Amino acid sequence: MTDFKRISPEQAHALRSDGAVIVDIRDAQSYANGHIPGSAHLDNHSLPDFIAGADLDHPLLVTCYHGHSSQSAAAYLLNQGFTDVYSIDGGFELWRQMFPAEVEPGQP
């Protein structure tokens, strides 16, 4: 794969059910207020450890607020060696609208 793919929340939901890893790049406070269950919060501090411990060939879903910043992050992760990266169109906000039962608060 030479480029990330943009996918709908429905497609992301299916990939998540198949075991894809979800990373959330929103700020820590937004993540703490609500996020996709099982997602990892990534920021500049946690990124190196995440990359070092990740399976670079496992599907990776990237979400942000509305699906714009996740595209840049997905491209960056591809450049770091990940091979199967997706940006979720509409970001967390659209996910929350489509799957309100699949949002949980938590700690960053």
C-alpha cells in the first residue's frame, strides 16, 4: 500500500470488528470526554512508543474531530512504516452520530 485510504464510519466499524487498531489524534481533553472504545490516544509524546510497539502490517484506523487532520496523520504513519492505514471520514463526530452506543469516556 503506498497511500492511506479514506473510509466511512461504517467501513471503519467493520474493520474494527475484524480487529483493526484505532488511534485517536484529538487533544487529550476531547479524548477524555468521549472516544471510540478500545482506541488509543496518540499525541507527540505517545507516538514514538506506539510506533515502536505496533505491528506495522496490522490495519490501522485514524480518527480526529471531523476527518481532516486524520488524513495528514495517516500519511505520516505510512511514512513511518505502517502498511495498511485508513482515515475515518467525518472523524469522531460522525462516528458519535452514527454509533452513539459505541462511545465511552475515559482517561487519556
